[in-house]
Amino acid sequence: MILIDPDLEPDPALKPPSATPRIVPGAPATSRNHRLPSARTLARFLAPAQGAVRLRGEVTVLLTTDAAIRRLNRQFRGKNKATDVLSFPAEGVGTEQIAGDLAISVPTALRQAIERGHSLSAELKVLMLHGLLHLAGYDHETDTGQMARRERLLRARLGLPKGLIERTAAPRPKPLKVMQPGRRGGRP
């Protein structure tokens, strides 16, 4: 089930975030690719993604604001900052048919989509897959790469761009070799 926070801008592309990252040429923040997809569109992705993760039970996805996700992050994780996705696995008696809940910040997802040059819809799907893996018990902060491998496999299967773990674990580019003036061919 997809829920849209009533405090969320009806169309985040119409009101770019105050700290908009560089715009990818040909993909301005107000383009069609950066509009919030319908709940129906995202629900059509959620079912096969949940099946691919092999996660049973109902999942609710809340699309919300940076302020709301910051409050949730502070309350449940002790981190006073906005984030892109939070996962809340169901616990306790009577939760056999409930897998858990996800909260996704649409403004953060929009900034990330613009930075990476893909649609808001694709970014929301990447975040949903990442959150579903957390609901299934994976934890990239404590495992030895299992979640990253699973996310990469499922992302390819579901036709999604680079996943969250790959983005943060990408090797840094090597520094350019600076040649001294008057030298050619890089020889000393």
C-alpha cells in the first residue's frame, strides 16, 4: 500500500528544493521525469519487488517530506537529520501478515534523481527495493556484502539504476598525475 503524506507538495517538481544539486543537462527539475508518480504506479512496482525479495506480508510505503522523515529518524534511530528511506520491520504477536513499513522522503529522492540523471520514479523504486531488503533482514551496515550483492542482482532483474549501497561504496577516482612544467611524457 502506498500512502502520500498530505504535507507533501502535490508536485515536488514544481517547487525545486532550496539546495538543488547541479541539474543534469536535458533533465531540468521541472521535467516530466521529476514528477511524483501515482500511488498506483508505485504499487505496481511494489508487488513484484516484494516477491523478488521473497518478503511475505503487507508492506506500507509512506511518501513524505524531509521534515517528517527527520522526525522519524530522530525518534527511532537517534539521528537528527533527514534521510532518504527508513525501514520499520513488523515485530511482535499478530504480525504474521505484516512485513513492515517504509518511509521515503520525496524531496531527498528528487535531489538524488536529479544528481544521478534519472527519473524520480526510478529513484523511488530504488529506495523501495533498498527498504524491502532491510525489512527482509538484510543490513549493509553490519553484513559482509550480502545485502549489496542481493540488491545489485535484484536491481538488474527489476531494471533499476545503481543502488544505494553501490553509490556509497563506489571507489573514489584516482587523483590525476600532475606533471612538472617543462617535462614531457611523465618521465622524471
